[in-house]
Amino acid sequence: MRLGISIAILDFGFWIEELGVWVNIKKTWKLAAKQTAKNLKSRLQKHPDSGLQIPWNFAQIGVLIFPTIPILGALGIFLGLIGTCQQKFRQITRRPLNRGFAILSVLLVITAIFANNRIEAFLGLCNFLPFFILFAAFSRLIETPAQLRQLSSIIAISSIPVIILGLGQQFLGWSGIDLLQPVFGWVLEPTGNPPGRMASVFMYANILACYLTIAFILALGLWMEGFRRKKEAGSSATDSVTDITDSSTSHFDYFLNFVVVGNAVCLIFTNSRNAWGLAVLASVAFAVYAGWKKLLAVVFSAVGAVFLSAFGPQPVRQYLRTIIPAFFWARLTDEMFPNRPTATLRTTQWQFAWSMAQQRPWTGWGLRNFTPLYQDRMHEWLGHPHSLILMLTAETGIPVTLCFLGLVGWILARGVLLLMNWRSHFPVDIQQQEIEENAISNITNQVICQDVNSGDRLIFFSYLLAFAACTLFNTVDVTLFDFRVNTISWLLLAAIWGVCEEGIGHRE
């Protein structure tokens, strides 16, 4: 009897102790969650319009987790969109450009009605119509250079998990768990997709290449701004009271070094010639913008050596191939993947897409109709013709394609106009100085010479450059079928137009 009571008391004591442990764990988790929320809130940027603070918070969090957890990231972006539309619906609907996209939406629906396969065509509208709404809302939500800087920082930070997972996939054979695909929206394929080419959390190497190109350019813009700030701090008077860069800014500058290098390394292992070329062009554009002649010389020398190793005359080519890895020149000459079927060549796909456009120049064959038609003719399944312009021309007709290109081109033209006349629309954060002796001589283009020391202008320039790179990438590929890259691309365009409306529209 006493033994039974003792055992019961011991069991009760163990139960109480275990309960205490669980209570402590619960308290610890609550404290950790509370501290995380507090830290996250302190990192979130305040919106200049207090009514849009909550949508802007949702948007920032959504973009941060979007590449790795697309479902939750999309939810945050969607809540930001809904909140902005509720607050500023009248302003959004009154903007002429948004009405232009509304007209384009109607035209796309008409092309779907006359499509060869209407079901596929109406499904294809999902790659366009929701993003027109996203553009309209976020061009009102993002309107200041400070928000551009914050968004660039978020995209740079969110690329870190993508870089780490990509390197693990490529060199450590990491693979994802299929059961978690519904949660994360992706599965990590060992050695990449296709095999040997890094794809990380994306379904294909070229999609990752486009994403990394955007992240690389935006991070490089932030890095250049930090470098300029340090240079100004070093050249300032020695008797200054305070240092221009505080410890937190300095730490972020070191972090940007890792982000820029990491994105560049992963770009190489995507084995995408398009991304290689665009990354080089972006580096050249930044060097021209800053007047870094030595960097230009290094870039041109390196690129020239690689091209000579691939296409130069025989004596020079043979010598350079002993120095430059075959990974580069064999990819440029397509010797890495020889004897490919004719149906898989891009020239074949482009010819077929153009023939489709010639047969139906007004309404096209309907969105998503290229794939079944190409498969019937060439007996090869392809998701797209590797050119967004040709795809739109073949599937939606020439008038709709011109309307789409006209709207996007108008935004970029206004962006360049704002860049050329930045000082007349936004206060310059650093006093205009004479261009230093190391700047490229005889450059008279206002896009390059004006306000070279303006950090805000540099960030805006990086957005124009990133979207231009995305546009050029889609001339020889199609990335809109990836939800994440398509969303980020439209966010870039919306940010550009939002700042243009704030800068130019309110002063005309």
C-alpha cells in the first residue's frame, strides 16, 4: 500500500516536473516569437503615407520570404495589394497608364475568345491579368527612393537562402523532400535541373539565372552606394565630429560584399549565357556611371579574352584555351552540348513562332497554344518558344503585342527621363560636385554625368538596369511562367513607375 502511494507520488512529481519543462519551453517560444516580431518590426520601413503602413509592412515581409516560401510570401504581397487598393482605389483607377493596362486586359480576353484552344488561352491569362493589378497597386504603394532602397535590401537578403541552397545542390548533392513540396512550392533537385546546372529553389537553371541577375544588379547598386559613402567619408575633413557610417551600416556593407560575390558565383554555375552577358553588361553600365576606367579595362580585357578563346583566330584561340577553363568557351561555342535535335534549337522555335504570327497576325493562336501546335508539328514538347516577344506575337497577335510593348516602353522612357533630370524632381542627398579626374572624359550624356554622387539616383538607376536586364533576358527566353520571377519583375516595373509618378507627375 505504502509502496503504491510512493510510486504514485513519484509519478506525480515526474509529471509536475515534465509539465514545468513544457511550460518553460512554451514561455521560451513565446519570448522568442515576441522578440523576433519586435526585431522584425524595427527593421520594417515606415511608409510616408500612414494609411499605407500596414500594406507596406505586409509587402516587405512577403517579398522577404517569397523566394524560399512562395505561398506565405505571396500571401504577404497579396495582403499588401488588397490594403493598397482599399485605401487608394480611386487614385489607382484614375491613372491613365492603369487604364491602358485595363484596355490591354480586354484585348487579351478577346484573343482568348478567338484562340485555337480556348481553355489553354484563358488559363494563360493568369500569367498577365493578376500582374496588371499588382502593378497598378504597387506603383501607388512604392513612390519614394527610400522605398526603392528598402526593397533592394530585402531582395538582396532574400537571395541568401537561394545562394546557399544552390551551392549545396551543386557541390554537396543536396536534395529536397518531395513531401514538403506542397509547403514550400519547390523541390531541390540534386546536381540541378538540367543536371550539372544550378537551379536551387527554382524549377530550371534559366529561371534561377534571371532571378540572380536581378538580385545581383540591385545588390551591386547598394554596394556601389556604400562604396561611394565610404569614399566621401574618407575624403571629408579629418576634424569632422561624427563618422558618416555607423556600425550597423558598416556591417550591412560587409554583408553586401557576400551577396554580390555569392550571386555572381551562382550566376556562373547556372551555365546561362544570357545571364553571363547581362551581368557583364550591368557591371559595365555601373562602371560607366561611376567613371571607373580601371574597372572597365579589367572587364573588357576579361570578356575579350573569353570571346577570343571561343571565336578568335586559331593561334590565339588555342593559346587562350590553355588558360581559360573550357567551362566558359565550350558553353559559348555550344561544344558542351553538341548534336542537339533540330527541334530543341531556339532558331527552329523562333521560325515556327514567326510562322504562327504570319498565319494569324491580328488575334494570334491564343496564349499557351504554342506548345501543342509545336508538339504536333515537331514531335517535341516545349513550354514556350524561348522569346517573349515572339511568343506574344504568335499567341496574341501583333496589335496586342505592340500595345504591351508600348506600355512597358513608356514606363522605361519616363524612367530614363526622370534619371536625366533627377535634381529638378528630387532633392539631391549629397551636394553636387564636379566630376572627378578619374571620371571618363568627354562624356556628355546627362544620364551618366548628372548627380553622380546622388545615392537615390544610383538606386533608381539600378532598378532601370535590373528591369532592362530582365527584359533583354526575355528576348531569348521566357520567365513569366515562374510565379516568383514574374512577380518580382512586375514589382520592379511598379517601383519604377511609382517613383516616376511621384517625381514627374506631381510636378508637371
